[in-house]
Amino acid sequence: MKRGVIVDTGPLVAYLSERDKYHAWTCGQLEHVGFPLLTCEAVLMETCFLIGRNGGDAGDPIEMLNQGWLSIPFDLSLESEAISRLMRKYTNVPISLADSCLLRMTELLPESHLLTLDSDFSIYRKHGREPVPMVMPER
């Protein structure tokens, strides 16, 4: 995997939804990153669902992938043991499959940053002890 910016569901939904309260913030962040943004299939699935549920085109996130704005360098079948370990560790939070995959991606890409709206990532730890490097809006 190459290093870069890893993107969570929230910023993708905000970018694709002009009415989203984080749309302007996300657009501003994307002006300063290199493309493609890195993500996982679970995030793409969540994004398609949420965009469609909110009246948008559920195919827009797939089009971002087709156009090279997104890349999916993560292979769940190769990382399933690590994902299982993370999901068991954070059952009290709880952690979703998408968040587990993103957390694992931050472990595999040590110089990467996670673009997210999810404050749970301030609880999660890379390699069990290191804070996840994040770009988040001020709360």
C-alpha cells in the first residue's frame, strides 16, 4: 500500500452532499491532499448506502473510484485476522467493519492521515498504543 490520505465515510458523504453541514469543511480539506484518497470497500459500501438514502445518486462514490479520485488498496481477505482482533478489542465502543479496516490501514501506512468526522477514532489506537493521526473538524 502507498502512503497518503485515508478517507472515512463521513467526509465522502459530506463531499457528495452539498446540504451536509460538513460539505464546505470537507471541500476545503480536499484542496490540500493528493489523490487518490485511500479507502476500503466497507467505507465505499456505507457511502453508497447513505448517499442513496439521502436522495443522492448511490453510484457517485463508485464513479469517484472509476475516475481515480479513490483507491482501494486494502484487501480484507489478507487482513482478516487483524480485523477480527481489532473488532474484539473494541467491542465496547463498538467498532464497525469499516472503522476496523480504516484503523488497520493506518497501521499498514504509518505516514498516512485519516480524514474523518468520527470522534471514535480518538479512542482507537494503532498497534494498540499509538493515536491515530487524524484530520477532523473542530467540535
